[in-house]
Amino acid sequence: MEDKKLSDLLEVFLTVQISKELPRQGFLYSGFKRNEADSVAAHSFSVALFSYLLAKELKASGWKIDPDKTLKIGLFHDLGETITGDIGTYAKDLARGVFDKVEKEAFELLTRNMTNKEEFVEYFDEYLKLNSIEAQVVKFADALDAFVQGFNTPSANLEDLRKTVGNRLKKKIKDALLAELFDKSVYLIGERKVTVYKGHIGSNQEKQSIL
Amino acid sequence: MEDKKLSDLLEVFLTVQISKELPRQGFLYSGFKRNEADSVAAHSFSVALFSYLLAKELKASGWKIDPDKTLKIGLFHDLGETITGDIGTYAKDLARGVFDKVEKEAFELLTRNMTNKEEFVEYFDEYLKLNSIEAQVVKFADALDAFVQGFNTPSANLEDLRKTVGNRLKKKIKDALLAELFDKSVYLIGERKVTVYKGHIGSNQEKQSIL
Amino acid sequence: MEDKKLSDLLEVFLTVQISKELPRQGFLYSGFKRNEADSVAAHSFSVALFSYLLAKELKASGWKIDPDKTLKIGLFHDLGETITGDIGTYAKDLARGVFDKVEKEAFELLTRNMTNKEEFVEYFDEYLKLNSIEAQVVKFADALDAFVQGFNTPSANLEDLRKTVGNRLKKKIKDALLAELFDKSVYLIGERKVTVYKGHIGSNQEKQSIL
Amino acid sequence: MEDKKLSDLLEVFLTVQISKELPRQGFLYSGFKRNEADSVAAHSFSVALFSYLLAKELKASGWKIDPDKTLKIGLFHDLGETITGDIGTYAKDLARGVFDKVEKEAFELLTRNMTNKEEFVEYFDEYLKLNSIEAQVVKFADALDAFVQGFNTPSANLEDLRKTVGNRLKKKIKDALLAELFDKSVYLIGERKVTVYKGHIGSNQEKQSIL
Amino acid sequence: MEDKKLSDLLEVFLTVQISKELPRQGFLYSGFKRNEADSVAAHSFSVALFSYLLAKELKASGWKIDPDKTLKIGLFHDLGETITGDIGTYAKDLARGVFDKVEKEAFELLTRNMTNKEEFVEYFDEYLKLNSIEAQVVKFADALDAFVQGFNTPSANLEDLRKTVGNRLKKKIKDALLAELFDKSVYLIGERKVTVYKGHIGSNQEKQSIL
Amino acid sequence: MEDKKLSDLLEVFLTVQISKELPRQGFLYSGFKRNEADSVAAHSFSVALFSYLLAKELKASGWKIDPDKTLKIGLFHDLGETITGDIGTYAKDLARGVFDKVEKEAFELLTRNMTNKEEFVEYFDEYLKLNSIEAQVVKFADALDAFVQGFNTPSANLEDLRKTVGNRLKKKIKDALLAELFDKSVYLIGERKVTVYKGHIGSNQEKQSIL
């Protein structure tokens, strides 16, 4: 690898560091304190991981889905924000049409010197369009992660969040089976029917406690 | 997908949320304030992304490497910590032999109900063993991310960090070319020879500023 | 005052609370940790206060300026952000033309039920246009506050900040004398020629210490 | 403006920066975590803004009140704390008589080199005495802001806060109509009868959600 | 005192500073945000103080107990963590046998150059063994402090905490009377039957409010 | 122990919890960000521990000193602040005479129902008077802890801190040998001649690194 290439790669790496500090601004509008909002980076990790695991299970149950592609869409889905910042829905709504362009342009700017930039932009674009099952799985993870973050934060307005998350998804997840899985997930978590592992409590009970 | 499977999947998802709050404890020992340390989740995102991009460039320059596998190793490389917590090097040294087992056991516990658990454990194990080029690229990203985090944090003891990062790597990256790339990366960043994109400063200058 | 009016007023009050938690996002792009960035509310206070004090001194030295109006422009200058969020310069640049409209629209939305909304919108508009000396004094305060915030934060890239602040101002403060005062202020603070009062250190030394 | 005057002005500006970091200490005693308490600066902004808007509405409904003066009292009302720090009610009670003097002295010290210092001290003094309607409107805003901050913070003891805020006000707001407006405000907010604008949720619903 | 001794002493002092930043990691696993967890140092202070006060009262009621020794055990009880970090129960369980050794070894390392190191290690060891009434009083304080920290933090799962604290204690406090006092304490606090002094609320009411 | 006594004891315990969240306000005036200041509880722990260890070494070198008493003075030395809050030097100076009384009164209030309250008040009083060698050792620890906290925090004005700490001590530590030890300690730490143990770096190097 040439020095110029390494340098280009490091530029992306350093630029992306901002995502560790950027709060997910939308949560502040739902009543979170600044330190209660997760970072864009932490959210992206959670989304990438869950998207991949869900895709693997769907594939194992016979769905036609590419888990590796799903993972890469999840990894990239919020990268534009490292350049544009996290822009609120209100501003986006008012400036609609302009914004999808802005986010994509930012992503292209970030990755402009990568040898495989066309492939990367394709993943990003697929998420903006939400036509493939892979992109919809990432949207599923994106929304569920927001819901869980709210569920774990007492200053959140949970009812508000549930509605927002629900409404947003209805428009976006066109696959009916996937939409149903999402509703089930919100129900299972919301009703505390899912157990959580807690490393600090001890290894002797397998399912140690409800969230 | 059966309900039981969904429930199992959500257990992993909820358990992993802790990684958003877990500080990378090692940084505290290097003099960071609690809020200056990044989270295990944010670090994992940065590592997964950089590992993948580096693997893609290496492959483009003719290296024999599997970028998708690299990405998955990066995604999983710190997942054991969501159950064991971030255990310091000192404690690990004293209890050596015991700890690799503990981390792997924790990872297996976390993923025990996933249909593809064997595949996942293989990725994790590969990182522990560091024999493949893919695993070594993730280790590269892991160390470089620690270095950059320190570089961006004034209360860090930079000299200390540089030495620690350097020493740790020497033992771990067996591929000579990769080790050389790592040294170059630390040099380029440390000497501020890499530019960073800053979305808040304006779009009219392409390379806006040195870190 | 009618109940409907009180209720409308409280809506503004509650909506504006978000400004206490919103970090000034631009600082994150200059390398600040999340908790090192001040809030939109704290910044607005600092700007309103300094704008007013500066206007009072300018008037006392014979300038033609309305301090009360200056104060009100300072008070309102970032209120649009309580609805749009803090949008980065990059995104603004890409979507230019769209954004001034968005900010003003947001301000109008926030104040739509206030009896004196026309007066308020005029203040806001005056700041967007920067034609009056009062608006330019607020812009002066806005930029100086950013500079001082950076000056007090070790993870800031000071050289970067100085340049950014300087460049931004040159385009905006058309009054030559005011621009000169700004440069002098940056010099005096940057070279640590201004003393600061420190309540915790004791009352016996009048000028206790350099910043 | 002479250089000496500019320098004096900047001293005030730099000294006041501390207010961005000072937590409203009283909230910690009500059970808030350190980062849940707002800063003295953010509180001052919220109070100045609401005081002004309320005064404007009162005047529009025929009250005899000077909104500009109200705004300036609001702007200055906590400035003494930038030098004395936020001193608790208990300590104030024990040292009563001494403390009003201390706060006023601190304010005078801070503004001692301002050309219009007498005018400024008058505003501050008016707030300490609470005889004018303008000062009482600021006290109203001061108490309501504390109530809302508590309302938005789950670790607050709300019942406690409501009582404290209520008791404090009864002694202080002598104007019966104003006191009634205050009670109504606490009721409307406490019973969640006021809507809030949330920029991140979307622009299509005018009244998007209850707090 | 020789220079070498002073230097050795300062090494301990500087090393222990980390405890001010180390979050009590276990709380993160109970759902706390990072800044809601107290520090190892703050916890240690609370435990040392309460252990001492409880021992003094027990002695005053006729128990055979050494309050000074109790205090010193409380002071030292978590000092090993300044070197090992806070290791979760899960990891400890898996590596049991190994860990008690690690903690004690870390404590010995920290104090290795102190003239009275044998005495100090004895205190530490006594806490690990929990055979004396003094050590059990410290364990009482350790568990009660965790319970109260949870009680004051809304994102805690209180039921979970109560159970965890209860279970942990049952195995550890062998003295039946002491165990009974502990249960009573959890009951009194949990049912809000204990008053708290709040310095910011005023000195005129002796028992100002329930927690 | 009677129920009433337990309840009284728990009141002290719950009241003292505030010290975990109270920032050492003085640091904010030295330019610290809010989260860079340690808590009153963490500081108290550090002071109590160091006071005790220093007293033990002094005694071992032949000084006439009671380490257990020193420890108890250290434990109690800032307890008044849990009721009065942390009051700045400026305010204290202006209200001098009044304040020592306030702090002592607050301590008496806090401990009023403890069986051994007279003994406790004696320790507290001894610290206010600074006549004994034990009290002066605690003052030593109190000042050194402030210096080290500043030393570890880049936004601190170190020169300022060194002077402040130095000046404050000169007036207070009357014992000449102790004063000399203090100066030596500041020198050793300030010139980075003391090593620190860092648990995350590894156990194989005994003196791992300079602060």
C-alpha cells in the first residue's frame, strides 16, 4: 500500500473519531440529559451488530438475505453524520429533498479517496432507498436501538418514544413479515419479557434478571 | 423465525447495551477523566470500521486478505467484555492462563443460543490467537484507536501511551509489513501529518485542518 | 392575562429548556469532549450579557447604539436552534439559501403565539442580516465567546479556533472600528493580558490572577 | 473606547465564564446527579428570556411594567454567584444579614470598572429587595425555572421541589395577581397540560407532544 | 523521615488518585449511566465513615468491637482495586480461587514500601476472611452503600438491587444480630422512613424531608 | 442498639451521600470543567488515607503523633460541607468570623444524635484550630490532594495552583519540619520524580511510569 493511500485512510479514521463524542441529538429533544444520550459511534456499533445477528438468524430460517452486506450497510448507515452532524427531523422536513443529497454528498466526501468508494456509496445509497431486505433490517435495528436506549433512560418519555419509533417504522419497513418481527420485539422488550445477562451479578444463574 | 429465537436474539441485544456505558478502563489508568475515556461500544465501532477499510485497501494492493471476515472479527473482538467487564492488564497478567479462558467463555455464554454460534466463536478465537492476517489487522486497529484516543485527550500521558501501544503491538503483529504500516501510522498521526475533515468549519476548503 | 396566553407562554418556556442540554456541536468538531462544550443556553447568556455591556460602553464613548435592543438581539440570536438543533457549517454551506429560511421559520414557529411576535422576529432577522451596529455587536460577542470557550479548554486546537473565529468575523463585522476592537480583544485574551476574578481564591488581592 | 475600558470589560467577560460550569448546587441537595443540575449560566438565560416574555405579555394585557428593565434584572440576578459561588440556603440562614451584603458586594466588585455601574447595581439591588413588579417577575421566573428543571429530572424529589418552590415564592411575590399566575403555571406544567415543541420529531404535527 | 520514604509514600498517594475516576463498574451492569455510578474513592469514604459510626454506636450499646480497627478496615477495603480495577462478579466466579489472591497481591504491591505494611495487610486480609465483627461491619457498610446509591438513582433496577444486596449479605454476615440490623436498615431506607438533612433548603425545619 | 439509634445513624448516612455528587467548587474557579473537579467524598477519602499513612510513617520515624486520631480528623474534616455546601474563599473572607461558626454548627447538627458526638466535634474543632500535629498533617494532606488534582487536570492553571496551595499552607502548617516535608512533596510531584503504579499496563515492570 502506498503512503498516499495510508494517509487517505488515516484521514477517514481521524475524521470518524468525532462520532465517539457526538450525542444522538434527537434524544435531547425527548428529554434526555446530555450524558444520557448515546454517541453516534456507540449507536452505530449496536446497530451493525444487531443487524448482522438478525440477518444471520433470518437466513438460517430460510430468508433470502445477505448477512455480510447487511453488516456493511449497518456499519456505514450513520457515517454521513460525522461530517454533517446529527440534523433533526424538523430541519430535515423543512429542507426535504435537499437533505438526502447533503448526507450522501457528505458520505462521498468522506470516502472519496478510498479505492472501493463506489461499493461503499452503494451500501449507503441502499440504506437511503430502503428497497432491499438488507437495508430494511438495518432500519429495524436503527429504530429498535433508539427504543431500547429510551427504555433504559428514566428521563425519556417512553410513550412518546414508542409512538415515534412505531410511526417512523411503519413508513419504512415495507416487508410485512419484518414489520411484524419489529412489533413483536418492541412488545417483548416493552413488557420486560426478555432477560439480560449481567456480568457483575454472578455466573451461577443462567437468566439472571429482567432488564 | 420462531419466537424463542427472536427472544434469544433480543437477549444478546439488551446485554450488549452495557457496552455503550462501559468506559475503557485502561484509559483511566493513563490519567483520563472518566468522561474522557471512550466507551467499549464506540471503540468497537471505530475498530470494526477501520479494520474493514484497511483490509479493503490491502486487498486492493494485492494482499491476500478477506475484508468481510476482518470486519466480523473487529465487530466481535471486545464482546466478551460486555459480560466480564474491562479487566486490566495487571490483573490479567497475574491470573494469566485463566483469563483467556474467561473471555472466551463469556463470549460463548453471550452467543450460546445463536444458530451460528460456532462461526462466531471461531472469529473470536481467531482474534485471541492472532495467527491470521485478518486478526492482526484488527489488533492493528485496536491499538491505533487507543493511540488516537490518547492523542485527542490532553490529560493523557502521550509518551506513555506511545510506548505502551508500541510495545504491545511488537509482540502481537507478527506480519512484518503490517507492523511497518502500523509504525508509519503512529508516526503520521503523532507528527500531525494527517488532515481531518471538520463538518462544522465549512465545505469550501477540502483539507481543512490538521488534527 | 388570559389562560390561553399563559399556556402559550409556558410552551415557549418548556421548549427552550432543551437549550440547557444541547452542546454547541461545532466544538465537538474542534476536538472537544462532549462535556467540554458549553450549552446553547449558557452560550446565549454569555453573549447576551457581553453584548449589552459592550453596547453600554460604546454608547458611553459616544457611539450611536441602542444597548437595550442589542441585549434583545443577543437574547434571541440562537433561539432558532431550540427547534432546528445546532446545524454544522458544512451542512449549511451545502444547503445554503435553504438554511437561513429554516432558522427564521423555526424562530417564527417558536414565537408564533406571542402577542409581540413581529417585534421579536425583527430582532432575529436583524441578526441574520447583520446590517445594524447592534447586530454586529452581538456577532462580535458570539465569536468572542467561542474563542474564550476554546481558550479555556485544553483539548481545543487553539490555532485552528483563532483562524476560524477570525475568518468568520472578517466577513461579518462590516464596521471597521468594531472589527478592530474585536482583533484587540482576541489579542488581549490570547496573550493573557486580561485578569480574572476568582471567588474561591480570596478577596485580598484585587487582580488575583491571569486566566 | 479606550484600551483600559476594553480590558476592564474583558475582565468581566472572562470572570463570568465560570457560570457555564457552576452547577446549581441546590439541586444536588434535592438528589440530582452532578450532570443533571443545570449551570448558573444556562439558568440565567432561561430566567432572563422568560422574564422578558412574561413582562411583554403582562404589558400587552394592560399591566404597568417595563419589559426592558425586567430583562436586565433577569440578566443580572445571579451574577454575584460568579464570585461568591452558589451558597446554600442553610448557610445563608445561619449567616443571615451577612449574606445579602456579601452578594451585593460581589456584584459591585465584578462591575466596579463599568462606566454605568450605578445603573447595574440598581437592577441587582431591586432584585434583592423585590419591591417592584419587575423584580417579582424575575423571582417568578427564577422559581419556575427551578421547578421545570426538577420536573425534567427523574432523580428529583418532585413533591419536595413543589413544596420548596411554593413556600419560597409565597414569601416573595407580594403581588397577588402575579402569585396566582405562578400557581397556575406550576399547575399547568405539573399536570402536563402544556405542550412542547420537539424539533427532532417532525414539523407536520403542530403540537407534537406533552412534555 | 527519609526522602526515600517520602517518595514511597507519594507513590501510594498518586497511585490511589485513580480511585476518584474509577466508576463502580457493577452499577453499569445494573443499568446506571456512566456518570450515575459513584467512584471507588467516594464509595470508600462513605463506607469508612459509616463503618466507624456504626462501630461506635455498637460499642456504646455494649458490643465488643474496636471502632478504630473497623475504620481502618473500611479505609482499606477496596484499595486493591486501584491496581486491579473493579472486576465483575462473573469474572471473579469463573476464576475463583485465583482472584482473592490477585486482590491481596495487588494490595501488598501497593503498600510494599510502607514501614507498617504487615499491619495494613492484616486489615485487608481480615476483610477478605470476614471472620471478625469489625470486618463484618465493613461488609454491612459496603452493601448498604450500594443499596443507597441504587435507591438514589432512577435508572437502577431497585428490585434487582435489593435482591442482589440481600443475597450477597446473607452469605457474608455471619453474626445474626448484625444481619438483623442490616435487614432493618434496608427496610427503613427502602420504605423512606429515614429523614435527610438538606443544607440548601433551610435550617428552620429540623427534619426537613424524606429522602 | 435501639431502633431510634439506628434511624439516627441512617440519617447521617443518607445526608452524607450528597458528598459523592458535590464538586469541589474551588476547582471550577481555577478553570476546571465541571466533571474534572473531584467530589467532596472522593477528596475526603484521599485525604483520610494519606493523612493516616503519613502519620504512621512519621511515628515510625520517631515523631510524637497519634495516627488513629489523625485518620479520624481526616475523615471528618470536610463533613460540614455536606450541610453548608462548598463555600468559596472569597465569600468566607468577606464574612469571616461568621463562617467558622457556620461550619462547626453544621457539623454539630449532622452529628447531634450520635452517642459520641462530643468526641466527634472535638476532632472537627481540632482541625479548625490547627494547633496539634495531627490536625496539621490533615491540612497537609488536604492541600497536597488539591495540588495533585490540579496536576492531573490539563485545564488547571498549574502555576496558579502551586502558588495558591503554597500560600495557604504557609499560614497554616506551623510545624517547620512538616512544612518542609510539604514543600518537598510539591517539588517531587511537580518535577515528576515520583512513580505511579498503573494496573492496566502490566505487572512485569515494578515502577511502570512517571505520572
